[in-house]
Amino acid sequence: MIRLGIKIAIVTISALLVVELGMMAYDRWFAEGAVPDRGKYPLRGIDISHHNGDIDFSKVAGKEADVAFVYVKATEGTDFIDPAFVSNARKSMTAGIPTGAYHFFRYDTDGELQALNFISSIRGRGFSLPPAIDVEDWGNPDGHTTALIVERLRTMTGCLLKEGYMPVIYTNLDGYHRLIKGNFDDLPLWISSFSDPPIDSDPDNLRWDIWQYSHRGDIPGVPSSTDLNVLNPSSAFTLPLPSSP
């Protein structure tokens, strides 16, 4: 009977974990309903990594794609460099698309070493957009306190600022309220939200600069679904972009 009880408990816990993971996956990939007003948000962009496959940037730069800027994944943690980083960055800039690089921030590694990995990878490559730091629970391990994550992120942003880079912080609404608000309010904000509109009625008057509104974009030249973004035209944060897509 004891063994049977243990087996039932294990099965129950496993089922609950599956349900929780399923809900997280649904929220991340499928629960999307945002449709940004093209008149209000005319400048649109994508962010990509090697997971998107072999991209034809001549098509991405075309009128049909309606892409005004591109962020490419450069690094993650202290030693990972995206396998497609150099190729994606070079091809995007050669196609004439304003391009920036982003780093996936790891909760479990030193902030200064992460900064060194990122800076050494982007230095001298001629990016026209400021570097971005992706800060989110998805893909990060549990067990790290808010205070520790903020400390490591502050160390990383401090290193970038000392090198003359003004980093953009990417996060979702949960990450913003837990990690960013009150700690990095002086940095540009790239917010991920699948509601429509994402922030306009926010009681905390959150001010965003870039809004990621979908993970399921279908863009000519990109062989897989990609993230879609818009620039906030009323933001004080400016990008070297054309006046219309």
C-alpha cells in the first residue's frame, strides 16, 4: 500500500508538472491576440537567432516583408555565441536593414563575464541599433533570488555603459514588475506582451520603446515563425530608421 501511494503521488506530481509546462508553452506560443495599428505603429521589426534557419535577407529587406529593423541573437551567458550570429548580422546589414544584436541573460552566471562575452562579440561590427539584453524566466533555471538576478544584471548593464553602449532591456510584463521596474528605469525598454494594446492602460504608466507582440510571424525570407515587434513612435528612444517602412 505504501508503494502504491508513492506511485500515485509521483504520477500526480508528474501530471501537474506536465499541465503547468503545457500552460507555460501555450501562454508563450499560442495565446496571442495583439494586432498593432499600422497607422499608430508604422515601424516594424523582427528578432532572430539560428533557430530561424537560413534567412534570405534580400526578401526580408523587400517591401512585402515590411521589416524596418532586425535584432539578431549574438550571445548567451558567459561563453555561448549563436552559430548564425556573424552570418545573420553581416547579411542583414548588407541588405541595408538597420540591425542590432541581443544577448540572452543567464540568471546563473556572473554579470561581468556575460558582458565581456557580449561586448567582445559585437565590438567593431558596425551595428546601427543599440545592444539589447533578453531577461526572462523562460530558458533560465529556478532557484535564483530576485536580488541576485538584479545584482548580476546591474553588473552587466554597468559594464556595457562603461564601454559606451546604452543597452535596451527586453522582458515580459512579469519580468518587468519583478526585476526591471525601479531598478533599470533609466534604460530603454523592449516589452513582450501579446495583449492589444500592451501597456496603454497600465496602472503603473509603464513606458516602452519596443513592443514584441508575437512569436509567430510569417515573414518572407524567414523559413520559420519569427518574433514581431513595433517601435513606439512617441518614445524618447530613437533608432536610425526610415520615416516609413
